[in-house]
Amino acid sequence: MRLRNSRQQWGLVAMAFHWAIALMILGMIPLGILAANWRLSPTKLELFFWHKSFGMLILALVVLRLLWRLFNRPPALPEDMPGAERFLAGISHALLYALIIAIPLSGWVINSAANFPFKIFGLVRLPNIVDPSKAVQQLASDVHLALIITLGVLLTVHVAAALRHHWVKHNDVLSRMVPGLKPPPQARTGKVT
Ligand code: HEM
Ligand code: HEM
């Protein structure tokens, strides 16, 4: 398997970014809910330590992923895909990228406004990006939650669209993103419905 994308295939690097970030985000949602609702105790601080550390790691990975994408265009969509669907795929992917940047950024604002000294994985001090303020902290916390709910809705559509490509349209859009998944037989013989 190649590192870079080709016209037909995602490369190893793009797939590794997609799945590493997807798995981390899916883990971060229960971790965030658990941390926010835990009673004040050393365990709560520890849950937040991992939540914020992985959240900042996700932010860094998304930036690297977008840089990689800038110099390495995605493979082409199936030729018979209607224009409206191509447009929706483009918009929804752009929105997903915007959300996975805005969610950790809003978390960073909560931490800054709370003026909570924090070192990512105990190694790198997280600088404050806003001045301490209870009101800003509350606002950023509401924004963090609203963005996560939006992400949940969009991800449901994203996964449904991926499954539709495989099971209904019988093309290779899902199989070329999932290592080891075979394309539907119709896609392999070129008879795509
Ligand atoms: C937190 C979870 C996820 C996030 C944030 C996410 C985000 C994204 C983004 C931004 C893209 C566009 C890639 C690009 O054009 O650079 C993409 C592509 C894709 N995703 Fe996800 N994804 C997630 C989970 C999933 C899951 C669970 C599936 C499968 C069921 C999936 C299937 C796909 C497929 C098949 C593509 C390739 C589309 C194409 O070839 O144009 N994703 N994803
Ligand atoms: C993709 C990354 C992230 C995801 C998916 C995520 C998800 C969540 C979720 C689901 C909650 C619980 C929501 C609630 O009960 O209000 C939460 C809360 C929280 N998150 Fe994140 N988070 C991410 C990144 C970050 C980062 C980078 C930070 C800080 C540097 C952070 C700081 C917080 C804080 C302080 C809370 C508690 C909010 C409150 O007290 O209302 N998060 N997060």
C-alpha cells in the first residue's frame, strides 16, 4: 500500500489520520461526559488531564492532516456520482474538519478563561488564549457542548452516507477508506449501479 493518495486510492497516511482521529474523538465524547459529571475529587482531575491532553493531541493531528491534504489531493469520487451529492460530500467534509478544530479550540478557551494551569500529557504548558473570565468560561463551555451535539448529528449522516456507498450504490468509497474491506463485487467488475 502506498503512503500517498492516488487518483483511485487513499494512501496509508491519510487513512491513518482518518482512523486515529476518528477513534480518539469517539473515545473523547464519553471521557468528556464522565469528567464533567464526576464529583470533585483527584479522579475528576485525572479524567480531565487525559481529556484535555488527548483533545490537544487531536487538534495538532488535524492541523497536520490538513497540511498533508493540501499537498496530497484526495482520490476522485465515483464518476457516476451526481453533482448534488458531490457538493454535499464536500460541504459535510469541510464542516467535519471545522468542527474537529473548533471543538478542541473551545475546550482550550474554557481552560484559559478558567485560568487553570495545565501541562499537555504533563509535558508542555498550555498557554492561555483568553483572559480569565467566568462569563467567557461559561460561554465557551456552552459552545463546546453545542459543537459536540452538531458533530454527533453530522457523524450520523457521515456514517450513513459511507454505508450507502457500500451497500446501496455498490461503489468503492467505503472500502478504499477501510483497510482490508473488499469493494462490493459490482464495483470490482465495474458494474456500478
Ligand atoms: C469521529 C469520527 C469521524 C470523523 C471526524 C470523520 C471525518 C472525515 C472527514 C473530514 C473526511 C474527508 C476526508 C478528506 O476529504 O480529506 C472523511 C472521509 C471518509 N470517512 Fe470519515 N470520519 C469519521 C468516522 C468515520 C466512520 C465511522 C466511517 C465509516 C463507517 C467513515 C467513513 C469515511 C469514508 C468512507 C471517507 C472517504 C470519503 C471519500 O472517499 O471521499 N468515517 N471522514
Ligand atoms: C475533539 C476534542 C474534544 C471532544 C470531542 C470533547 C468532548 C467533550 C464532551 C463530550 C464534554 C462533556 C460536555 C458537557 O457535559 O458539558 C466535554 C467537556 C469539557 N471539555 Fe472537552 N472535548 C474535546 C477537547 C477538549 C480540549 C482540548 C479541552 C481543553 C484543553 C477540553 C476541555 C473540556 C472541559 C473543561 C469540559 C467541561 C465543560 C464544563 O465544565 O461544562 N475539551 N468535552
